[in-house]
Amino acid sequence: MVAIGATLALALTGFVGIQSANAAKGVNCNLKSTPKNAQCDSVTYGALHRVNSVDSIIPVGGYTESQMSYIVQGQLYRFNASGFPARDLVVTETVSSDFLTITQTIRTIKYSDGTPLVADDVVNSFTRWINSKASASYIAKVEKVVAKDNRTLVWTLKSPYVDFHFALAQQFLGIHPADRTDTAAKAAAYFKNPVSAGPMMIKTFTPGTDLFVAVANPNYWAKPVTKELRVVTIPDANTRLAAFQAGTIEYVMELPLSSTKAKWDKAKVKVGAAFDSGTFMIAFDMGATQKNPALKDARVRQAISLAIDRATIMRVAFGGLSKPNCGMQFNRNNPYYLCSIPKDGARDTSAARKLLKAAGYENGFRDIPLTMPYSYGLAVPRNGLMACLCADKNTYSRKCCKGYLINQGIGNIYGTGVQEEENPWSPAFNQQAFGPIYQ
């Protein structure tokens, strides 16, 4: 695999987030406010997606649902502003000497309707996660969890699991009353108007409409940064930008990349990229369907990696909002990050040619299918990353893209037989050859 860079999908599709300084009101609600000291009365967020569901294991629409479900559900651990899991409902935790048994004591706390939260609720939430099969790899090492009493949980692991807290902080372990969610029928009815053990609770929610309102949960153990959060759905990026400029919303994400170059008043507006824990990469099909013998040679794949100009890709396609990655892991706030490719991922066509010569392909080779699925982003209107590479030529034509690759020296690797295919975006396709770069 060839790692390209680690950025949030927002940055991948050419978008940025903008935060206003003075529109939101409160004792301490401005650009200098931090999560520790902010006191806002109300914040309005212009979102891309409608909130159709707040059941975190049965999403219906886009990521806005995950954002909203996360703040209105209980969590044993919750991701902090740095992207690390921090204790939320867990008060104490002990680990056995063999690292296979973890005992937790949870807070004495009530849901927003006054119902006590008990350990059985966590067990039921974990069972729902297992049954949903959502992101099952997070809990593959977990054997079971039992409620020893109303405030004590005992987890049994199949093997030591250093990322256990990261698993517990996932949205899929949202804690809700067991007696209202222990069957599919009950859960379907409950999530139309759920109670909350998180920092916020639902005030206004009608699935499929353009307004979602959450207010501070008075029974939560900590004080939320705002008393009210209003989520207004505005699908079109330019309309979201206009609403922000008009002052009808205070926070907005997924705007045209050109927004970063606008002359914003820095005293009133903060513009920046939001980063996600992900690495976007080119993947090679190594299975029986791979018909090109060249790609089965590790030296050829390494040559392609060396020929890729990651710095240019990040500058042109990603607007300079992130830096190239040189490891399989995401490279922000990650203690496990390890650069694993030569020269920190810097381009080296000379070394690439040497590898090709050693592999028997001194003059390159033909017929590498470049399957480019439809993309959904204003900066990548149809043809995915390859179209982005032509952005500096003010065109999105396939001819330009092919020429750009060859002019940059990548054609020396691909030869002149670049074969182009176009497939509709589908869940099945995005697991194939070039799919991961568009996810």
C-alpha cells in the first residue's frame, strides 16, 4: 500500500471549517474560549446532513448523526479535544496482572429523566454493539462484560488489548437504559425520543427535518460548554457559507477550499482544517483477479511509491491543509505512528527507475487500470484524486490528468499504456484497488 496523507474527509474533499467569534453569546464564548472555560448560551451549527437517527449503531444518514448521538448518550470513555479517550462515566479502574481482566466502577448518575444509570445498561449496550456487527474489530479481543453490581463492571479480554480505552470511547458503545433498548422493537420506539446520560439532551428532533436542537443535560456530571446547540441542515456548501457570512449560523464545516484564501477578519473568524484518525492510501489488488504480473513484484510497488509526489498531492489536491504521511497509521496525536517508507516519503524517481530495472521493467510497463469512482466533493467533482491533480491547470479533464501524471514523471512508471476506467461508487467497489484513497 502507498500512504498518501492523513486528513479528515472534510479536508480530503476540499473543505474547511470556519468558526465565528462574536455571533454566539455567553459569558465566555469567543475565539479565545477553550473547552475548559467556555460558557456559551447557544451555538448554531450549519451541517451538511440531516439527523435521521440518534441510535449510534443504526445510522441512517451522514456523520452529523454520529456527532449528535455521541453527545446525547452515556460513554464509559469519551474522546477529548486531542483525540484521546478520557474517563467519562468510569470513576476507578483496575487491571489484573495478566492484563485480561479489567474491573471498573462507574459514577452514580441519573439519565436526563431522573432514571438511575446502572451497570446492566452498559452490558446491554455492549450486547447491542456485538449484535450490530458495526466496526467489530474494535471489540474482537473482548470476551465478555458482566455487571457485578449496579456500579461495577468486569471485562474479560481474550488477549491483552492496549487500545481497550479507544474501543470504549467509540460511539457504538452509547449507553442507554437496558429495559428500553433490549429488543429491536423497544429500541426503535425509544430512539424517537431518547433520554441522555451525556453532556447534552435532545430538545427538538424530528427525523429527516432540517433542525435538531440539544440542550445541556442537568444530570450530567460535568458542565457542557454551551447551554444549547442548534443544528441547521444546509446541504449546499455555498449556501452554508452565505448563512455564516450573514450571521445566522456561528459554526460551519465543509466549505469550498477557496474559503481558506478569503480575507477573513482573524479577530472574528477562525479558519482551519479538522483532522481525523485516518490514512488515505493507494492499495494494490494482490488477489487472483490481479492480471498484471508487474504489480505482483514488490520492487514495482515500491517504485510506484517512490515516484509519487506526495508533497504536490497535498499542496494541490488537499490545499496544503495537511502534510504527507509516510506510515500506515494516522500521523496526528498518535503514539503508535511509525514512518515506514524511505526518505520520509519524499519523491525519488531515480531510485524508482533502479527498482524497475532490477525487476525487469526498465522501460516501464503497460495496462494499469486506473479505476476512478465518482467522488462527492466540490473540489473533486467527478474524477476523484486524479482530477484534483489537475486543479492547478484550471481543468478537470481526464486528458489533463493523464498528461499531468506523465509530465510529473509518474508516466515513467506507468508507461504510455495508462488505461482508464470509470465505475459508480459502491460499498463493494471501495474495497478494491484504489478505493481506500477516496474513503
